[in-house]
Amino acid sequence: MPKKSFYYWGRVAADGSPIIINRDLFLEHAHILGNSGAGKSSMRLAPLVEQTIGFGDTSLIFIDLKADKLENLAACVAAKEELKHRTGKDIPIRIFTLELGKPSHIFNPFLTGGLNNMSFIDRVSLITEPLGLFYGLLYGQGHFSAKNSATVRECLTANPGITSFHELYSAMMTQAGDWTSYIGSQHRNDYIQVAETVLSLASCNVLNITPATPHSQESLENQIDLAAAFQSPAIYYFHLTSATSPFLAQVVGRLVIKYLLIAAKAASRRNKVQVVIDEFQRMISDNLDIVFQQARGLDIGMVIANQSLGDLGNVGPVLLSAIEGNCAIRQWLSVTTKVDIEHLQTLFGTCKTIQETTTESSNGSSISRTPRDEPRITVSDLHQISNDPSLSVTQIRGERGGFAQYRGTPFVVRNAFHISHEEYVRRLGFQWPDDLPGMTAVNELPIPPTPTVKKEGKSRSKPNREADTATSNKDQKAMDELFVPTIEVKP
């Protein structure tokens, strides 16, 4: 039986014809927009997830930054069970959370396959960029970016075998306690952001378990290994609650994407990986266009979802341009903001119509026909689409085959729920699994205290100005004796 090579996307509202999208087109990425309650999870992400898993030859990575309910995880589990029932193929599932007390699989980015093959400078960037410690290269931005990079670089130089954020923070505090080191010679304000950012990651045990730390063998054997996603199909679900851990959630989301690219470059890729990111605007970064471009060439398709274009506009026009230029599939489940309305009217464009005018005269009536440009869609049309939960707008670009592409012009789509109401309610009440092999309870790790740096027995935090002045005068006299000859004055 040949493998399925298409996704079912819905039906064209105008004539009911099916919308079939080539799977390869998803390597050119997709963007889903819709307000809360518009059916973004139930009518678009869930069918997409279930079809991806149902193919049986693709790994799925779901980064859930909304994570208020577990319906997305429930869709993953349901698709896994359906695949096993239909084909007998039982693909593994790994789940990750930051919530204290909940069981989770281990995800330690430092254990990602291929990381040791990176250059030293690249490894520094792999820490500073996802953690939001790189601000740009312009004057001012570049200065503080360089200070952050220097702090991380000194830690890795002094401790090249670092394998976790906890070890990185410990190394930083050790260096901070040594006045002769680079970090110790700095004022704490110079490296405080790096220290506090790394600390937030170092305090979570499931981000820092290594072969050298206390753990069960089963937990390490079942850790989330991003390189393994390219070796055989699997499901990886990241439950990153932005409401309770907004900073940590977005950082972990960025780490997953960044280190997935590293794993893809190092791995012998036997299958493709589909990444789905819900509430994508919470983890956006400045180098998004580079991530999209690299993912495309590494067998990684990305589906990003958020509420509106206005969510992304706060970052600037560069981000919107990156999405427009790199997402071949775009769908609006609701169109309510001014930015989205104006954007869609521009995408729909105009069409030629003929306006007939009848003129009456003594010689009879005459009809004149004038060509006019009329908008293909009006604001009222878009409001009507938004008020109908079964209607949406889709734009499909790209060179690969598929029905209803309309040469890249947007068109109206009719979607329907793919599961019963009873199943939907069951998924809303889905409980976090606690019986998967290799899970570890999330807890906080003890953190090394911040040291008090001392020099010659004097605490730097409490300077002795008189002693410093005397020492300075003594040092200056010694320098003078070296370079200025002593003149003895005779009586």
C-alpha cells in the first residue's frame, strides 16, 4: 500500500471541493492565526497533529506555550493509539513539563547529539542566543552582547566539560569568587543578567540530569534526545506554561528549536520532523528568518500558531517579513484586528468587473460598459467569515502539487470538527500521564550561594577607602623608583 503523501485541509467554501496539500509543502512551513475560541486547537492543530502521526513515518514535536488544557497532548495520544490499532506500529512518546511535582521526561540540551562537534564560539552562541543574552551587533547592543558572551566563554574555557546549566552556574559562581578571574574582576552588575538567566534553568532538575548526577538508568535511557527524532518516528510534547513561568517557558521553547537544528546537522536523517508551536509569539526571536531557512534544508517543517498578526508586529516588520517569505501555507480562522483585515485585503487583491451604464436620450437608450477594479473581498465579508466558526481564509503558495491552490491567492475554506462532541469533552479533561517509562518528578535543585569576593583580606563589597588610597600611593612610589632616578641632596 503506497504511503499517504497529502494532508486533508478542508473544503473550498465556494464549491465544496476538497483541499489536498502535498506533505512536502509543509517543509516550507505553515502559519495558523485565530483568536481564543476560534477553534485553532480543535479544528486545525488537532487534525494536523493526528494526520502527521498517522503517516507513521514522521516525528512530531509539539511545543505548547499555552498549555492551559491538555487537549493537544490528548490528540497526540489518540493518534498514537489509532496508529497502533491500525498498523500495529507503536511509536514512543516523550513528554516534558516545568511544573513542580509532575512527572516528566528529562530534556538536557547539553546532551544533544552533535553538540561536541560544534566549534567553541558556536557553543557559546548556542547558550547566549536562546537565553536572550544576545541583543544585536549595533553599538550599545553589541557592547552588552559581548559582555554576556565573554562571561559564558570564560566559564566554558575554565570548565570545558560542562554538561548542564547547573554546572555552568556553579562554574560561574566559582569564577565570581576568584578576584583574579575575568568574572571575579567584574562588578556583579556586569554579569548579573547572565547569572540570573542561567540560574532559572539550573534550578530545574529535569533540565540538568546527566550521567554523573543521581538518576535511574531508565530515566536516562528514555530522555528526550532530539537527534533520535530523525532516526525513527516518535512524539515529543513540551508542556510550557507561560502563565506561571513566562520567561522559562519561552527560553526552553527556543532551546528546543535551536538544538533541534544542531541535532539535524549531525544526525543521519532517516525521517522528517514536523514541529508545531502553539502561541508562537511568546518565544519569537530576532533570527527567525534564519531558523526557517535552516529548518527547510534539514527536513524540519514548522507550523506556528498565534492569535493575530498584531501579536507579532510588536517585534517589528522584520519578523512579519520572515513569516510571509518563509510560510507557504497560511490560514486565518478569525480576522478581527485592523492589521489582519488590511493585510488580507491586500493579499486578496482586486478583480476586473464591468460596470454598465444606461443612458436615455431622444434617440433611444444606449449602454456603456466600463472596466473597473473591485476588491475580491470586503471588510464585511471578513467579519462574516470570523463570525462563522466553520469558515476561514487560507493562502497556499509554493511549487508542489495540490488542489485548490489558486495561484497563491487566498480563498475561503469550510472546516468541520473531525471528532464527536463527546470525544472533544473527553480530551478537554485529559490528565497528565504518570505511567510512561523513564519519568522523573520535577523538583528544584540546590543552588551554590553567591560568593563574596575578597582581595588582600578586604571585602570588595565593603571598600576601605583609606587603605585603598595608601595602597595606591605605595604602588605609585614603587613605580617612580623604577623609572625615576633617586637624587640624593647633600647639605
